[in-house]
Amino acid sequence: SSQPEKPFPTRVENVKRLKSGEVFDVFVVGGGATGAGIAMEAQLRGLSVACVEQEDFASGTSSKSTKLLWAGSRYLVKGLCKFFSPASLWNPKGAWDEFTGTWNMVMGCFRERGYMLDMCPHLTNWVPIAVPLDKWFVWPPPFGYPPAALGPATGLYVFFFKFYDALSNWSAPGSYVMSASRAKEEFPQMDTQRMKYVCVFYEGAHNDARTNLSIAFTAAAHGACIANYVEVRRILFDDSGVACGAEVLDRSEPGSKPFEVRAKKVIYAGGPFTDGLREISEGKDIKPVVNGSGGTHIVLPPYYCPRHLGMVDMMTSRGSFLFFLPWEGYTLVGTTDVKTKPDLHHEVPEDEIQYLINECEKYLSPKLQVRRRDVMSAWYGIRPLALDPNAKDQSSASRDHVVSHHPSNGITFVSGGKWTTWREMAEDAVEQVLERDQALAAKSGPSKSLETPLVGTGRTEFFPEGWHESLAVQLSQQCDLAYDVAQHLIRNYGTRAREVLGYAEEGSVKGSRSGLYKHYPRLYEGAAATTGYPYLEAEVRYAVANEYAVAPADILARRTRLAFLNSTAALLTLPRVVEIMGDCLGWDEARRKAEHLNAERLLNADFAGPVPNKTGAALRTACAADVKSVFDNIDVRHRGTLSREGIQAAAQELGFPLSDGELSQAMKEMDTTGNGEVTFPEFLVWWNSSEEGKTLQEKFTLGRSRGFQKTDG
């Protein structure tokens, strides 16, 4: 980039400016991808913008995505299937209009994906995604379109992906086909024995929370007054009932007083929480307009997926897509699609974790059995669905966005859409606001966001040429830095990476044991047997000073992504994070304790880990590998069957002795042949289907999680 990197004000400076009495042109409520995007879009056009977020940037939906920037292959397929179906003949004009709507949306996605990968190269990358085809003929047909049943045999899928490449004007790396034997080399974890062949196509991927932060800081660098942890308490109205600002509270300091911020225009960008914002200005009895669709994601160890290749199951048992992707050095599996009530800190449903484990086993080699304890972290993101009342199934509801203007109070809200199109949504919202406001339109220039790179690509003192592909090598050589740390810093901070190292504690940087590079203190070194994570303690200080980090969870979940990759490691690192933040911000002992407790509560609410939380789970389907290890724990003599005495002894050992009644009930259900011995298949069926056996299952599971391991599998 030929532009020098722009500095941006600190959070303290922005809060001070919010309190200064300045009247802004636009006041944006919400600091997710869309809210920060609107702030950036409006500010670049020459309007003055204030933008507040009640928690942290991206703490709602924007940090909990599947990490893809995709051009909408799914919408395109659905659109084509619908357009070429017999039903179109009855209403050709309606069918054509619907198809052109889908087409324009997909072309918009291509443009936005291109913008992100070209203009924000430090935050994004291309990821090849394998589509395994294990049958020549697929029935029931994909997407309910009978001719697609012959897709694998006719090469229709191969043609579709080439068409998809062409739509991006060949800007993405080209799709290709792998034979089963080549797939065995490239993706040894896949069950290649069953595969006829494998199609591979490319999509964009990114580190979503860091992208969101970069959008917010880019807006700030261009002059937007943006702050997290500032909550809107009420909306202010002028004499004619039009919104003219808000009463807000800075939540970063306990005991702070509310203050007023005035503005000419108020925009809500609350994603799935839009209806909650509308209640503030319109009262409790509003008609809800935004529905939530909840998506669970799990993170598995790196060995489940090659580092350079992902996979997608286009037809899961529920009919939605399931991605299996390399992300931040680990394996990300997601997502599900379940109607839900919007809730900022939603517990991760155990049944959904189980569903994902069972689904991923479908295409993995039978030698690889995913166990429940392999789930290093799991989270639940709520996507906003601006509802289309005519949609039949959940996955078909509109992912396209809605911009709505209240007829009397002058508030505009934006909701819906998806990560890829954050900039398009922001441009559309600002454009519509200007059409309705002559005074603001007169002051505003044309949209400049498509030509604006995000912070981290510009020239700096240490990187005078700006961003380029070999930046991590340069940083590693300049600073004698381990390459994994150099790569991590460049992919998170771009050309600002060198400044982060300046925040290392005096005297803490030592030579490494091998003597090849300097060792900067890391946040989580890991046990000797496991690898640590490339996150540095210096990043905590940098985030507090420059990146608006207010609470420990901001660091663990969004400035670094440790909680998303390993929820246990995040909790283990928490005391050190509190200590560093407390030193930077001058917290006393009581404040440190309170921050620690609050962060622990948030991390436990937002992330699941290797030990299942079975409360409220229907527990219908545990994965076979886990049930097998329970079975083997009971079957200490390796006979391959269990007797009544074996089960009694195991329960005793687990610390949960069973009553005779409980034992008889369980044996009656398990022992279908009636010979007094229970085989593993009988045990598995009972485990996954018995309503009455719940207490017994819970005892076994609880005992195992307490560390009862007679034999290890």
C-alpha cells in the first residue's frame, strides 16, 4: 500500500470526546461488523460519526462465525435449481425476477469477498475446500432438484465450480478435481476408500473478531468517535418526536455517571439484538422483526484436518452445510442452524456438539474416531435473520439484509446479512439515510470504502514498503523472532506488528534454549507435551494501550483467540491476564478479584470445552468412541461383554453404587438376547435410546469425567 499507516485515538480520548458536547451527524448503536462498518462508511463520506457498543467490539455475533468470507455458492445453487425447475414454467416472470435477485446478491458477495482479500491481506487468506463424492448417483437429490442426483456421474459439480471461478473473474485460485488416491495423500484423514473423486474449490477465510476490530479502528483513524463498553440507557427525542441522540453510560469504570450524546441521525446496528434496541425507543409492545438462527461450532485438535485443505458436507442429515476447516492452526467444525431467541451469552447446547461430532465422522476415516474430549472449545453464534414470512425451512430464510426507517421517530435500523457483505450493508444503510435527509446529503461525498484498506496495511517506520507477502519472514529476521510468533503477529496486526514487541516487559526477553531466536514471554506455554500458543504477554499491554481492551475476556476471546481455540487454556491464563491488565490500569485488589470472577463467568457461559455440560441436554446420541471407552472401563478383563456383576462393580468403582432396582432395569433394557451378557452394540443402542437409563448413564459419564480410567480405551 502506498498510504502511510494512520494512527487512531485511544478509547480514553474517544470517551472524552463523546462527553464534550459535540453534536454528531450520525450516532450508531452497535459495534459489530455492521455498526463499525456504518461508522467507517459515513465517516469516509465526510460526516461526523459517534458509534457505541455496550460490550466489546464483535462480542455478539461477529466473533462467532464460521470464519469464511464466501461468495454464496449455496445461494447460487439454490437459485439455479429453483430457476430450472418445472415450477418456473407456470410463472416465468416471477421465477426470472427471483433468480435475478439471487444473482445480484451473489455478484455482490463476489465483489465484497474480492475487496476483503485484496485490501485486507493481513487478515484474510484463501482456503481450498474439498467436496467428497462417495456415490455416482445421489438420492435423495441435493437441494431437492432431481437432475442433480446425476451430478457426480455427469461432472455437473466440476462444471459448477468452474462456473463459480469464472464469476469471480478468476480472482480466486482455480477449482480442481482430485482422484481418490490423490485425496489420500492430500487429506489422509478422509475416508478415501469410499470416495469416487473429490472436487476442490476456494473461498476466503479470516479471523473474524480481529477483522471487526480493524474495521472499528479504521473508522477511528479517519475521525469517527467510536467506543466499546458504552451502553445506551435511553434515546433522546426533540419536540417533534424525532430521535436526536442518547443518554449513555461508560461501563468500563464502576460508578460512572450517565451522560448525553447529541446527533442529527440515529442508526441501530444491533444484529440479532435489534428488537431489544427498538424496545428502548418504541416501548415494550413492538412486533419482533428479527429472528435468530443459532449456530454451534466446535474446535478439534490440528490432526483432524490438513493445514492447507478444508472440507464441506453439502448434505448433512439436517439438510444444511457443514464445514470442516483449518483455522488458526486447529480444526474448526460448524455450523448448525437452529431457531433461537437472541441472547448475548448463550450456553453451548451439548446436543449440538454431539450432532457435530457425529456428522464429522461421516467422511473421516474409520480409524479416526472423534471423541467428546477432543472438543477443545465450542461456541454458539446467533445469526440475524431478517424474516421472510414466506420461507418454508430455516436455512432458506433471508440471509440478505434489511434496512428499515421508522416513519415518525427518524431511527433507521439495519439487520440481517452475513459477514462477507458487511461493507455493502453499511454502504446501503448510509445511502438510504442520505436519500431521506437533504442536509446530511449536502454535506456528504460519494462512498470511498471500496478503495479504503483496513488498518495494518499501510507504511510504517519498520515496514517502509507497507504490507507484502514476506512480512513475517522480515519480522522474524529483524527481531530474531520464532517464525510461528512472527506469522501470528503479522496476521493479526499487519504492519503494526513491530510496535507490539515494544510492549514486552523490560528484561523479560531471553535467548531460547536452541539459541536460534529470542524468547518473548508467551501467555500460555502449554505443558511440556503440548505446543504453546503464539500469543505474547506483550499483546495484552498493547491491547490495553491501543486496542480498547477493557476486560480480561476482551483479550482472551477477541484480541487473541485463545478462548475460541482452547477454552481450558483461556481459563488457566486468566490470572496472568488480570495481573498484567491490573498493572497497566492501576486496579486495586478488589477490582482484580471482581474482574477475574466476571471474566470466568463470561468464559464459562460463552465457551464449552472437553468436559461435557449435560444439564438440559437430551443426551440422545453420544459418539460411539466415547461410549466405547465407558464400555472398556467397565470391561476390565477385556471379555468384550458385560455381566450384571461387571456393571455393579464398575458403578461401585465410579463412586455411584446402584440399587438392585436400577441395575435390573438397566440389564432388562440392555440384554436383548437374555443371556445375561451385554455386547458393545447392545450397550451402544441402550445408551443412545433409553429414557429410563438416563440416571445410570449420567453416573457413568460423571465418573469418567472425574478421572476414572481403569484401562485407557
